[in-house]
Amino acid sequence: MLRKTLFSLLTLASLAFGSGTAAAIGEDDFLPPEQAFTYQVSATPSEVTVQWKATSGYYLYKKRMGLASSTAGVTVGDPVYPKGEIHNDDYFGEQEIFRGDFKVTAPLTGAKPGDTVALKLKWQGCADAGLCYPPSVWDATVKVAGTPAATTADKVFKDPGLEVTGDDEYLDPDVAFVLTSEAQSVNTVELNWRIADGYYLYKERIKLAPADAARPVGAIVLPKGEAHHDEYFGDQEIYRGSLDGTFSVPPGAKTVDVNVTYQGCADAGLCYPPITKTLSVSLEGAPTTVSTSNASNGGYVSEQDSFTAKLSGNLLVVIALAYLGGLLMAFTPCVLPMVPILTGIIAGSGENTTTKRGFLLALSYVAGIAVIYTLMGVIAAYIGSGVNLQAIFNQPKILIPFIVLFLVLASSMFGAFTIQMPSFIQTRLSDASNQQRAGTFVGVGVMGALSALIVSACVAPVLIGALTFIAQTGNALRGGVAMLAISIGMGTPLLLVGASAGALLPKAGAWMDTIKNLFGVMFMAVAAWLLSRMVTNWVVMLIWAIPVLIGAWILWRGFKQGSNARVVARTLAVALTAYGAVLLIGAKLGSSNPLAPLQAQGQQKYLEFKRIKTVADLEREVAAASQAGRSVMLDFYADWCVSCKEMEHNTFTEADVQGALSNTTLLQADVTANDEQDRELLKHFGIFGPPTIAFYGADGTERRNFRVVGFMKAAEFAAVVRQAVAAPSPPAT
């Protein structure tokens, strides 16, 4: 009778929840729920585990499962489920379901070893044949373990040289090693193990991996352990008492799910098998300051992460640090081209340029830079790392008009247009040139803004640190102030150039024409520098040879006969002529580096990268490298990125760097096009542009705290590589 009643209820439920086919199936074709779904419950003072088994042809809905305590004073926390199977349900839509064996764990508080805890298990499932069981709650009880069942060989192994009198001598592993987690900041999580007296953990057997491969995390950073000689594992580092480890989280994450594996032993001779826990850590409400504990325990903290951490401090200190960072950026190859642009503008403003006017023109130029950098900060606050303005403004369709503009400005410095163009085109070009000579402050400010986007097309740790802070916190005000301070720091040398140019430029005389012609050569050099981003190989050498040889010609014929200036100018002219000849010879040899023109491609060993385009490409290559026991270096590159080419020619070619990368798969993402796939890849990493270099260990996990942003010299980079791609620990046995 009971079975008949049960089947009637199930049939009604199937009509409500199932596919409608159950009515045509006999009652004996379906299992009673207690046979379709079985479970076993175990518990420690800190955790309860339910081992479910769904019979073949049956499944359970994740969203309709639950676990709670019905014992006063005992609380069950939020359950942690494994990743299920996606199932399209006729009535419930897309659902996550579980089949076969799976384990659900949940934190347990208020229970002591030996206590019996009453539990409520909520569930609902279906049969593939069409029957859906009604939502149900089962009562269960579990005795909280105080000791492990150490007699089973697959549970633990014991040192055969020690006599063990009974299992009661050993603690349950969840009691011997209590693991907790806490978000230290929005991008740093701390793991803590409380280790019972007489027990220890092996450092080499502590592993961290993301629960979802699509949401990577940084490598775990651990302090130096205690030296210990193990009869089976040899010399080891171990931890006793308490252990703190940290790992980094990609910017913008709200939660992080990780699998933590560890293994330990008792001094009395019992060694536990490897234990894996799945932890879910919420980053909501976590402080924005990045933990600096990595530095104290020997871990590496990247320059950009260190600067990001400082931005949460006193605002005056933030302004000072940002200003100093911007001042250092001013002397990088990415920013130096602004100097000839500004001096050329001042020189083109007329013979009566005063110190005051030169300074004000420079101030307008720097103000344009400041507007762009502050705007970048505000955009980052609202949309994160999804838009790269410099990438947008360094496309050929944008660069070519500006190359033409700089050539027009150069021709104005030479005094005439030697090529006759149609009158309407020549009139417009002349108007543009004359407007620039007039030195209007608004026009100079616009030129400064465009220079920030086009000429200074690179990133640096201080800039990325500020943008990362803004993207993570959404603090547009503080971020905007930091970006403003950075831009003023970058512009300080330009202000000095502006004031000095006004003081040093000759006010009248024939040699003023020579000076202006030299500024025209500077404009040509800027045009060549922009054009070199769009061409390759020996063509670059020819492009650079043109302004060099024209500059030599101007110096040779300039200045008065017998003057000291003429002697200096002709000496420089000879040097430039020699350099121009070397550039032409380098072009013949196939060289592409103007700083090393006689070094042909075959004479210098360059790194060979495999290009990737999408996140899927990356995941495939990282997985393949991990299977082969190799680490991975991913280089973000763009043709318009000056520091990328510095790294390519000056850092990657060094034997020390190449030796450090000998067991590393080299990947490169060329984001020159800045298309949708490029933006998606940049967004996946939460970065703002090249040059950025990411490392993966041989375990397939990114070591985020080792990211390199901007140019880094070979010796320093090799040291970072050795730490970042250090061989992973052998698997626990």
C-alpha cells in the first residue's frame, strides 16, 4: 500500500515537473527515491561532508539541494558543490545537475568530537525516462569524528619502523590541520593552517589551483619552513604550529574558488594522504590595499602592485609618489619624443618668444597631457581595463595623418614647400602650419593631448598601478588625482624645456634659420619614429637615415665662417653623416635596429615566440606546456609599443635571459590591431596594454605577482624569470 501511494505521488509530480512521458511507464520502471539517490554523511568539528550517489539514469538539481543543522547550537555554513553538468530542462530552463558520485562539503561550527548532529538534507531529482521526484527533505544524523580510521591502507600510511598501539593516538586530519581563508584585500587572499602540536605540513606538497580554469589565480606564496630530514622524501621544509600563505586574484573578481592540496604527518609516525579542499572566498567589502606580506616572507611583489598598494594611503603621500613616478617616466624612450615636438612648437612661434611665453606654451602642452591621463583614470574607474585609448590612436588610419602633419610642420621650419601641390591643398597645409607657428595655447594643448595618446604609446608600472587601483576600487576622484600628479611629473622636464627654449633661442640673425631648420629635422625624426611602427626590417633603417642625413647637411652649411659654432656644427655634421652611412649599410645587412645598425638579424639570437590570438588559444597552449612539464611566458606586444621593442632587442637577446627561459614555452599576443579578440584577451588578464609579461608555472597556474610591466633590464628580468618559472614540486605520493 505504501509503495502504491508513493508511486501515485511520484506520478503526479512527474506531470507537474517532468516531460509528460512518465504516465506511459509502469511503476516498476522507476526506483524509489531512497534507492535512486543514496548518501553517506561524515563530519569533523570543522566540516560536514555528504557523499551523494545518483543511480545511473537519475540526476539531482544543484539549485534544489540544501544542507542544514537541526541540532541546537550547531550551525552548518554555505555548502560547497563540485562543478555539475549543464542540463536544459523543459520547465526549469538551463540547470546544473549532478550524476553519479559527488561530494558536498560545508563548514560546521558548534560541534565537538563525539557529538551526534542532526541534519536536514534538501533535494530534488529526476529520472531520464521522465519522472521527477517532488522536493524532499531527509533527516540524517552524523557522529562528529575525533580520530581517523587509520587502519585502512588507503586512508593513511604508517612508518613501518614505528610501533603504533592504536588509532586513538592520532587526530582526524581536519583537526590536525585546520584550514581557513580570508580576503586580505580586493586582490589578495590569505590561507591559514592551524597545525596541532606534534604534527607538521610539508611545504613542497602544498598546492593551489583555481576551481575554474577560466578564472586563474596567482601562485601561492609561502614563508621559509623548518628544515626536516624525511626517511622517504629526503630533506624537506616543514611547518609547525601555524602557517600563513597568500595568493593574488585578478582585478575585478568578486569571489574566488580554489582547490587547496596539502599533506602532513604526525611525529609519532603517521603520514596522512594528500588532502584537497575547495574554498570559496568572497572579496566583497575587502580592503583595497594590497597585502605587502609577500615582501616579508621572501615573495616577490611587482612594482605595479607595490604602487597600487600605496595608493590607498594618505592623499598627500599618494600625490608625491605619483609625481615622482611620472617624473621617472619622463626620461623613458616613450616620453622623450615629446621634447622635440615641444621645442619645435616653441621655435615655430616666432622670433620674439620670451621665457614667459615659452613656459606658457609648455604649460599648455603639459595641460593637454594631464587632461588625457586624468581622463584615462576616470574611464578606468567606470569601465575597468576594457578600453585602450593608446591602442585606438595608434592605428595606421590615425598615425598616417599625424605623420603628414609632422612633415608639414618640418617643411614650415625649412621655410617653404618645395613640392608644388594643388593650390587648395597647399593653402590648407599652409594654414595649418601658420596656425601652429602662431603658437595658440589651445592648439598646443591639443597637440599635448594627442602626443600623450600617440607619441607616448607605452605603459609603465606607475601608470598601470594607478589604473589598476582605479579599476578595482572605482574611486575616480583619488584615481584622477593620482593620474594628474603622474602627468605633471611627466611634464616637469617639458616645462623646463619650455622656459629654457624661450631664453636660449636666438632672437634675430641668419643663424636663426639654421636653428629652425634643425627643429624641422626633429619633426622629421618624430614622423620617422611614428612611421617605423608600421614598417619592418631594413625599411626602418632607410626611414631613420633620411632625417639624420638632412640634419648633417643643415649643420654643415649653417653658421658663419670662422665662428666657434661652425666648428662644433661641422663636427656634428661629420658624425651624423657617418651614422647615416652606417644606417644605410645596416639596411643592406638586413638590420632593423637603428641603435645597433651593423648587427644583422642573423648575428643576434632573438627569442622565437608562438603567436596566440584568443583566450582559447592561451588555455590550449598553457595546458600543453603543463602536460610537458614546462612553464609559460606570455608577452603582450604591439608594433606601436616602444618598450616592447626595447625588450625584444635589449632584454630578450641576452644569454642570461634566454638561459632562464630554457624550459619555458614562449607565447606572444600581438595586440597591434586592438580588435575584439585582442580586447577580450586584455580584459581576461585585467591589463591595460603592452608591454606586459605574464608567467605560468609548470602546474598551469599564472603567477600573477610576477607580472612585468614596462621595460626591464636583462639582469633584473632574468632574476624575475627564475623565480616566476621555478620548477613546481613533484606530485605527492
